[in-house]
Amino acid sequence: MLKELYERQSIRHFTNQKVEEEKIEKLLRAAMNAPTARNRQDWRFLVIRNKEALNTMQELQPYTGMMKEAACAILVMSDTKETDSVEYSYVDCAAAIENILIEGVHLGLGTCWCAVGPKQERIDNFRRYYHLEDTLLPVGVIAVGYPAETKEKVDRYDPQKVTYFD
């Protein structure tokens, strides 16, 4: 199994080093290689590098304080014109988000995923602040940067959470 899966941690403290364009592109390429229901590829991405937007994001979603230290953020959205089920939008975007998180570890970056949807107030806040079309559904936002913290690795495998149907 990929070591990146085991090394992934939610990083909330970052250095002030900028993330290179080629690394941002690699994150987005990883995201766009995620599977989607019925291969709709409905995800869309907004890379946020504007420092004022990062500093005030906590007003849009209260658990995004780490954005103040992040070099950038990636807002992951679904274009609801491209899917016949909003429920699939969340699954499709979650798969893209996970790919970003894993690729981030591979590139030596730290990331932290914060949910936007399904909370309607947060969805509306992001749509309003970023002037998004009504068909763009903000699902999650990811802080991205070079980590300024290390965390102890935790094995989260719990056999009590597994059932077999033979």
C-alpha cells in the first residue's frame, strides 16, 4: 500500500513558503484522476492564493482558521449542470479531495480538508464571496502549504468496525 496513505495527516500550521505552480498543477491532476459517478467529471476547482481571502475564510466557514497560515487553498465544487444527482456530487468531490490530500503528502506538502456543504449557510457564504454561479456547489476547501508541524502517526485500523458477509 502507498506509504502516503499512512502518512497523511491534517496539517493546520504552515511555513510562509509559497507552493510552486507545478505542485498545484500536480494536485489538480491528481484530483481530476479521481473516479466519478457515471464518469460525469462534475468537479470544478478554484485555487485561492489571495491572502485577504485566506485570512477572512473563517467568516465563511468557522473551522478554517488554518487558512490564515496556508500558502493557498483549493475550493472543490461540483458543477450541478453536469450531474443528474446532487448526492453524487458530494461523493465525486470527496474522491477528488482525497486524491489531493494523498498527492500533497507525496509532494511534501501539508493539507487540511474542511467541509463546506452540505451546510446551506456555508454554501451560500462561499457562493456569495467568490461570486460563484448557482450551479456550482462548494463541497469542501483544502488548506495547502508546507507543513510547520509534525504529528505522531496513528494506526486507525479498528477490526471492531468491520463485518463480513460470506
